[in-house]
Amino acid sequence: TVVQGPQVSPSLGQPPSFVQGGQMARPGQPAGVPNYTQPATNGVNRGFVTQRPQTPTTNYNQPNQAYSQPSSTGGYITQNQSYTNGGVPTTSASYGFNNGYNNSNLNEALPKDLSGITPETTVSDQELQELKELISQKEFTTSLAEDLLNRLAQGEDVIDELAKAGDVGPEVALPNTQFSTTTTSPSTTSAPTSASTSTTLQSGITYIKQELPDTKVSHQNISPETKPRLTNMRLCEIKVEPTAEPVFSINMSSADIMSGCKGRGASVRNTSMVSDKQLPPALPEPPKVKLNKEQLLPNTPSVLLDNKKLAFSPQLQEFCLQHPIAVVRGLASALKLDLGLFSTKTLVEVNPEHSVEVRTQLKQDADENIDSATEAKIWPCASHRSHTTVAKYAQYQASSFQESLKEEQDRIAAGAPKTDDSKKKKVQKMIKFGTNVDLSDEKKWRAQLQELMKLPAFARVVSAGNMLSHVGHSILGMNTVQLYMKVPGSRTPGHQENNNFCSININIGPGDCEWFGVPDAYWGVIANLCEKNRTNYLHGSWWPDLQELYDENVPVYRFHQKPGDMVWVNSGCVHWVQAVGWCNNIAWNVGPLTARQYILALERYEWNKLQSFKSIVPLVHLSWNLARNIKVSDPKLFEAIKGCLMRSFRQVCLSLDFVKMCGLETKFHGRTRTDASHYCGVCEIEVFNVLFVKEQERRHVVHCIDCARRQAPRLEGFVVLEEYHLNDLCQVYDNFILHSGQTLPGQAPTPPPTSSTPTPIT
């Protein structure tokens, strides 16, 4: 675009007003700030991180130059640059302004607009104002062009934006740019107007014109009434060539990906593992079907087992996978499970000093949640956290039962009739819920864990067909067993399982538990209701109001879990639980090898990034282990896993390339199969393979690429560690192919869950 700036007299001679103490401040630099870093320009954040790295984007577009410079030098000169490692400065480059006083080549030292101006020239107020306007216009034009080039080099699609403004035609190819300067024929008239916006000089190449003032200013034939003006203009065309930006796909080999990333490390940032083109994950739209009263209270899918053969039949697994939530009744008796191993009595005998997390809660009816101060229905579910031991909680659990039993005996002895709970006067009573009792230690709980091996493969804590068994390290409560010790009224607030994995829950008894479940298609509605009721879906603790759910067309499963019953919670099902009697429960998560499970887990992995919520399942690390350990025959599952491998491998290559651009060396750190995955110490997202480590308060803290660049644009003060050799990742990536034939248990494609009640297995 040709932009004609204000005309200025060549007689002006004072230095620009932004020259400070013999040094020229960079555009946008605050006065008195010697090492100012210009904020990054706006752009699309493809990594879905709430804040982009606040570093100069122009640095990233110029791999052989450490710091950005204006497209027109405008008096900037570099001093004392020491280049190593392919042209990357090892120290910060200093910028100075050469005012030309001691330079024989005045026209080269001064800005082109001011050539021919001498320091001795006097300046009027009007002329000084015109100069300021010119400088302001020039800085605006240069800033706009730099911003455009930065956005182009980052791969942003700005064609539509420019086309609407009439600056370029739709045939322009982006983002690679080169500069080609030509000079127009001399003219004594004013510069061309902006009517001519672009011109095609070669076939297939479009030039975007930017106006630059000509250095030649005529001093002849100037009348006394007319001040000299800059009349001859020179055009600088920005040549935009067809893009060479590589398009990555799962069909590429590891060598192709490495080649496509070479020299592009400056563009590295946290990216989505789901898709390159997909928008950031958002709350799903609920189903449009209007449900009647019966459909809002659906019958819970359930099946009664009476022998071991039915428990191990493939139909049982299919039954569970086809419904949002299901209850398998009589499982313990059919498999002859010794539930006594998980009773409070046995726990005290085996490990009386074992730690128990305690939640102190207000005892309430299962279908209500009342604010103790206002007695109004609310969603936030308050509880206070503390810790005790198995022996001490067992004493509390037993005394609670004895107290309730004594009250019942006294009532019978007095001959008083049993009153309906709804007619009783509400008496606020605090209860204690013993939760998250860790049973992962195989030495302490060997008998208990061995008993659970009697379960069918799809429900076991460890099995080849369970994704979570391929993580390689323990994730407490997910691929390890946790136990819950309850008294009546103990609540597990509403939630979805971590990363939308399935869960198994077995009631040890002797009392019942009441369950509520909502199909995963409606979780967006519940998330909105949480916000409406002043709580957070992921970070908060909440107990839904059933009537509000019904009013929003949300169906709710509601059922009792008796001792020996197993509840299967499918991927993404929203659920909450309350104890009806005194009981213990054991629970863990499983990940069937299905495309639906993997995709839901990966989508929640990305959603958690947006919500600043830690995904305790390291999906990238898990995906690489799956590629090492299993053979996949389901095309949809294969494409999802291979896509995650491709994107994570690309990020590794770009990260290593950027480290090299910064002049740093990567140190091999290595890892064992049982090492835990790493998370960023700032934003808590998973960090795979390339670790940016910095010492903080005598601790070595791992950072992701975004947080590292935000703290130090050139990774100053960071040590970069590598966990896997690049050749090892290449081998795993290339060897992961689609297979045909026998599948692992749980790997076969399954239809999505439905809310209808199937025919029980007989």
C-alpha cells in the first residue's frame, strides 16, 4: 500500500525528539529504559495457552539474528556484535544512533528523510511540528509493516483481512517474503496516491508496495513563498512468494518431520495434540431432543450375575461400554471375592497407622444441598480437609454406628413410631468422611491386591487392554486402588473422572451407597449451571440441584449400590455419590483401548490446558508408550494416537532447533521406565522429552517452552535436558503402523453409549 506522509522542509536540522543522550531509543521504547524489549504483536495462539510468550515476535522470524531491527534502518546501527553458532549473537547487541556529525558519509548515516540536513540549520516551531508529524507517520507505517510481516512469518492467515481492506488480491501466497527495491521515474509532482495498491511484476508473484521517501531533494527553483518539499518518492515492493510452509500429516515419516522443522525452531510453542486446524475445545452443545418426565428419570442399566462364566463373557464388557453408567449386581458372589479383606476390621489389623484423608461435611439428604446460614438450596458443597489414621477413623466409624443403634433402641423402647425423615426437624450434624486411602503398596496390601486379580480383564487394575497400565508409573487412585471409609451422609461431590477415563467402584458394605449419573453429552450444561451457581466445574466442589437439571432437560440416573455390586462409570459420565449406611468402597480407573476413550481423554487434556487444570494422566507420554507396547487394528484409534505422536514429535524437533538457535547445548538426561512424567512448574502442563530447567529457591524447576520463553526469550539461565535420544523416538514413530488381525481385549471399536436400558445378560 502506498502511503504518502507529511511533507517536510529539507532545512530542518535538529535531531529527532526521541534521541536521548546521544543514543536513539528504539520505536516504542520508554524514556530512560536502556534494555527495553518490545511486547509481542497480537496473533492466533494455536497452543490454546491463556497467555502467549511475551517476547519479540520479530526475533523468531529471523533465525540468523538475535534481535529485531526495523525494516528500514532509520539511523539504527549495530555495535559490538559477536556472532557464533551460525550467526546467532552470544551477547546482547547494543543499538546506537549515528547522527552523522563525525561521519563523512552523512547521507548514509542519517535517515533517508533527513538527508541533506545539517546540524547548523535553524528550525522554526512550525517546521519542528511538521517533522514530528512525519516521524510519527513513518513510525506508524514501519510498525504496521513489521507487524504484518511478523504475522505472516508465524503462519497466520491474513489474506482475508488484507483483501477486505483492498490491500492485496486473493491470489497472494503467504507467508515467505523477500524485499525487492525499485525506484520510480523522477517526478516534480507529489507522490502517487494509494489508488495503486499492488502490482504484479512476475507471473505468480505479487508485490505489496510500501512508500519510502526518495533521498534526492531538489533545491533549485524554489520560490520565496514556497518551502521545499519531498516530492520524489521511491517504492519498496514486498515480494510475496508462494508459501513453503510444510504441511505435517500422520503419513509423513520421522525424517520428513525433522526436515520440515529444520530452521523453524523460532515458531515453537505449546500446541494442541488433537488437531492442527481445530479450534480450542469448548463446552459441547446439549442434545436437542426434548425429554419427557420418564426420560428425565431413566432406568439404570444393570445386569445380575450368578456365575463366573457370565462375569468373563465378552458380552459383559460390551454391555458396560454401551452405557454412560451401569451397575453389575452380584459380581462379588459370582467371582467369590473375599470382600472381608477390605473391611475396617481387617484394615486395622494389617496397617492401623496408615494415613487417611478426612473430609468434614454437613450431613444432608441426598437430593438436596442447603446453605447452613440461609437455608437456601445451593450448589457449592463445603468440606474441611484433615488427616488421621486407619485406626482412629475406624474408632469414629464404629462409635457413629453404635450411637445410631442406641438412638434406634431407645426409640423402640419408648414405643415411639418411626417418623418420616422429611417430617423430622432438620438438625445440623457434621460428619467425617475417610477418603483416598492409598492401597498401592504391594508389600502392605498384597492380599487385597491379589484378590482383585479375580476380576475380568476389562475391570482389573492392571491388564494389557487397560491404557493406564501402559503409563509406566503410578498415578494414585487411577492405576492404583483407593479405599473410602464412610458413615451415612458421606458425599463424593459431582465430577467427571480425570481425563474422562472409565472407573470401577465396588461396595464392600455393609451399607448401601446412592449414585447419581448424567450422560457425558450433557456435561456442558452442568458446567454452565456451575458458573450460574457461583462454583467452578473443574476446580470447585458442587452438589447439583436435581430440579435445575430437569428444568434444563438433563436426564439423571439414580440407583442404589449394594454390597458386592460393581458400578461401571463410562468415559465422561458426570456422577456424584452419597453413602446411605456405614460402608467401605474401593475404586480405580481403567482405560479401554477404544477410539472413543482415547479421543475423549485427549480432548479433556486440551480443555484442562485452557482451564489451568492439571491433567494427572500424561497423555503424550502415554501415547508414546502405547506406540511401543501395542498393535492397533482400529483405524480410528490408530489415527488418533498417530496424530498425537506426530504433533508431539514435531514440537520436540522445533524445540531442539530453537535451543540450537539460542546457542545452547542440550544435555542428555535419560529416564527409566518407572520415572514419573514431568510437568511445568508454572502452568502445570505436561512437558515431554525436552525439559527447560531453571534453579529457583534451591530447587530445579522444569518449565514448558512457553513459560521458559516468557521468562527468558533467549533461554538465558536455563539448562535444557533431553529424556530420549531423537533416534529412539524416530524408531518408535516409524514402527507404529496400522495392523490387522487379533485385537487386544477392549480394543475393538464400540458404539457410543446410549441412555436406553438394554436387555440384561442371561
